[in-house]
Amino acid sequence: MAKKELTDLLLRKADIAEAGRSEIWDTIERGLYVRFYAASNSSGNKQQSRRVWGLRYRSQGRHRRYKLGEYPSLSLQEARKKARAFKVRIDNGQDPQAEKLEARHAVAPMTVRETADIFLSFYDRQSLRV
């Protein structure tokens, strides 16, 4: 776990991951890190690593990680700003990772009519096949 002051130059030039993944933690914004994933094309030639921003925090006694976005789509300044915003939410008792998982697994209730409409539209398409 290397700790460095992250800069745009370091992020552009660094190609750390030879195999698997590696991380560099920011010394300015606590908990913020960039994870490098090794990348190669089908012919085996080395390509630039994929870079993903993450935030490590503690909620309800557990260490959690939250993916903030990918570099360069999310710049260093934007990642630090986003990390600070998440920390405010965490300090207010929220858990962004748990909320993300709940939203992913939430299923909106459907009425019998809606279920029947979906079934009949699928059935009609299937019955038209010859």
C-alpha cells in the first residue's frame, strides 16, 4: 500500500500494475485511493493499466470500499471533491455502499395486471413465431 501525494502527472505516467492490481493512496484526502488494474490485449502486448478511484471508510465498525469512478473520466480534483462529499454523508450516519446495494436489489412491487400484461405481451410474440 503505497502512499503518495497524487497528481495528474503521476496518474498519467504511472503504469504500476504488472499483473493483477495495485493501489496508491492519496496523502491529501484520507481514504482516497486509485487502483491500477493490469491490462493487455489479446496478443499479449502490454497496454496502459485501467485506473479506478475508490474510497475506504469505516461504517458501523466495518471497513467498506466504494468505487467513485474511473480516471480520466473522473479527474483528481473531482475525485477528491466526491470523496469529501461522501465523508460528510458517512459522518451523518449514512453508509453509501449499503445504500448502493439496497438500491441494486430493490424490486418495485407489481400488480397482477402489470404481471399479466408482461406475460401476455411475451406470449403473443412467442406464439407469432412459426
